Amino acid sequence: MNPDSANFEQLLSIMRRLRGPGGCPWDAEQTHESLTRYLLEETYEVIEAIDEKSPQHLKEELGDLLLQPVFHAAIAEESGAFTMRDIIDTLCEKLIRRHPHVFGDLDIKDSNAQIENWEKIKNEEKGSERPSALSGIPNHLPALLRAHKISEKASRVGFDWEHSDQVFAKVMEELHEFEEAWAGGDPLRMEDELGDLLFSIVNLGRFLSLNPEEALRKTINRFQKRFSYVEDTLHGRGMQIQDTSFEELDQLWEQAKNEENSIKDKDVTAM
């Protein structure tokens, strides 16, 4: 047994002991359903570690994320549903089956052709399980990501614009319709039109190969950093945000942006 296999078997053994007699009461009480929140939390913590560009932090968070499938496999093994070996075997078979250009003699020219072939193979595998071109997208995905994947799937069967300026025109059309709903003061129509506007922006991002979920997440991070800069600066002056004029806040906000840009410039220069 090679060292990697030994380490993995040790991990599985630790989990069995934690859930077994004389183990940890909390671990033993967990179910597939109770662990759902931790699977999501650990995934987002991995993303945060990637953003920080810290290999040490990423290593730790990937370990925490790895614990989740190990946990679920242990629960399933106890009920006789499946084992970790079954999970790995299924994954290996899928990867080989969906990469015939690597493990077979199919000719694939680029990544776009591979994506198309992957979807073709997946649809053949699923058959009648997925009657619609939009089937297979989890309902629990964040709304922006789900919108992106839905418009992406629709595009693969030819339901798409031909040029980016058409998509941009659609965004402006939806913005105008939202303005009309806003002027009318009908909350339900405003909600509908806001949804249409957001969806059209997601579609524009997809058309330009921009991930809207990623773009918004980075914007939120920038907002938090700039807001913290404003808070810290005011606290240093013995002041609070609520006691500061809009003009002063706007000036501090611009300072935060300038400082952010100067750091970016230094990073580019250092490369």
C-alpha cells in the first residue's frame, strides 16, 4: 500500500471510530440531512481561502471539505447503501467514460468541443431522467449561479443571441421596463421586472464569458473592505458613520478606492 492510500485508509478508519461505540456522540448523531449546512459552509470557506491566495489556509480548508464526503460515505456504509470505494469507483468510471479523447480514440480539438461532447455523453447516460434541455440544474444553487447555468444550457441547444450587442440591448430594455414599473408603484410588477433585469445581466455576463456569481462576490468583498476603511478612518478621528455628512463619507470612499488601486498597481509592478 502506498503512503497516499495508507493516509486515506487512516482517515476512513478515524471516521468509523468517531461514529462507532465509544466514539464521539455528536459525530454519531449526524445524518445526511444534518450535514448539509456544513457541506455548504466548508465549500465557501475553500473559496475564501482561494481568494486569500494562502496555500496553508487552502490546504486546511480543503481538508475540512474532504471530511464531508468521508462523513457521508461512513453514514451510507452503516446503512449498507454504498461505501467510499463505491463512490471512487463510480467517479473513476465516469471520468474515463466522459473523456473518450483521452482514454479512447475520439478526436477533440479544443475545450469547447469537449464541453459539447461531455454534455452529449451525460444526456445519453441520463436518458429519460432528463426530458428537458434545462434538466439537471439543482434548485438549491444560488440564484445568480442557477440563472447562469440555465442560460448556458439553453444556449447549447441554440436558444441564444447571435451578438453581444443584442444582449446588451436586452439589458437596456429590461432596465427601461423596470423604470416604468417603479414609476407605476406596483411592488409585484417591480419585483418581476427586477428579476428580468437581473437575468438579462447574468445572460450578458455569460455571453462575455464572465461569471456573474464570481463578479458579484468580488464586488461584495470590495465593498466590505472599503466600508471597513471608512469605519476605521472615522474611528481614528473619534467619529461614527451616522454622525458624518454624505460628502465626507463619499470622500473617504474615494480614498478607499484609490488606496485599493494603488495596491493593485504595486502588485502588477512586482510581477
